[in-house]
Amino acid sequence: MIHRLYPGLNLGPAHGDDHAEAEPVIFGFWVFLMSDLITFGILFATYATSATTMGRAGGPGPAELFNLGSVALQTGALLASSLTCGLAALAVKHRLGSGTAVGWLIATMLLGTMFLGLELRDFHQMIGAGATPDRSAWLSSYFALVGLHGLHISAGLIWAAVMIGLLHRQPEEGRTKQRLLMFGLYWHFLDLIWIGILSVVFLAGLA
């Protein structure tokens, strides 16, 4: 039997039919991620055109509002969660036991929750300072872009919780493995989007 490869982490020949059956599923999920990337691309473009003095409409700008210490913590937490997410997938691939995979997923959830909590705190502080989405075009585009990423993180945390339940009940089920691989792609995708946000929004905004 020829075991084909697909983008992302492959289960490998040791998983037999589960490996081959994952190929069309993973390909379809890549199509979804690329469509989601288009949405983020539109928001990045909108943000870039609004991040001007005119776009701020006389309101506060990045220097007055951004907390780079908090952003650094968020970045560290999300990068670390990408590592633990990958280790969960590797635990399934190498049959290290569902308990090991669950442990890494819990770590991923904790780090993701830390990221989300820090982001929500920053939103709260900005709004408390009068920097609401309706204050300027720049703030509207900021909250839309960063907020959409945060919503994706929230959905990912729910997905991770579901995966923990599936790994407890059906650790060897082919669909469980497929869903874990898709979750890994999704989470790493959000990590890449955040690097874009870090570069375009926070670092460029304070340059």
C-alpha cells in the first residue's frame, strides 16, 4: 500500500487506513483555512489604510494605548501553546497514550486562556481610556482585526475541550485523529496570524 502525504503532520504508515483517510479531510480543511486567510487579509488591508493620522480623527494613537509588555506576554503564551499543541499531535502519532495527548492539550488551553485574558484586559483598559471602536476608523479596524483573532482563539479553546473528551472516549477512532490534526493546523494558523498582527499592528504602530 502506498501511503500518501498531506500538508501538515502525517499520521504515518503505522496508523494504516486512518492515515490514508485523513488526506481528503486535511485537504478540505486547508481550503477552509485559506478562505479564512482571505478574511484576515481584508482586515489587515483595512487596518493599513486606517493607521494614519487622519484615520485616528484626532484621537489617541498606538503610543498612548498599546502596552508592549502585555503584548510580549501574549506572544510568548501563544507561541508556547503552539508547541504544546504540536506535542499533543505527536503523542497521538507515536501512540504515547491518550493521557499524554490530553495533558498537552490542557497545557495548550491554559496558555490560550492566558493569551485571551491578557487581550481582554487590554481591550478593557483601552475602552476605559475612551478608545472605543466608534472613536476613529483606526480604532474600528484595530478592534475588528485583533478581536476577530481573539474570537478564533475562543473557538479553538472550545475545540480543544471537545478533543479532550474525544481522546478520553475514542482515542483510537480515525475521526478523532483527523480532528486532532485539523485542530493542530487551526491553532498553528492562528499563531501565524498573530505574528502578522504583532508586526503590522503593534511593532509598526510604535515605529
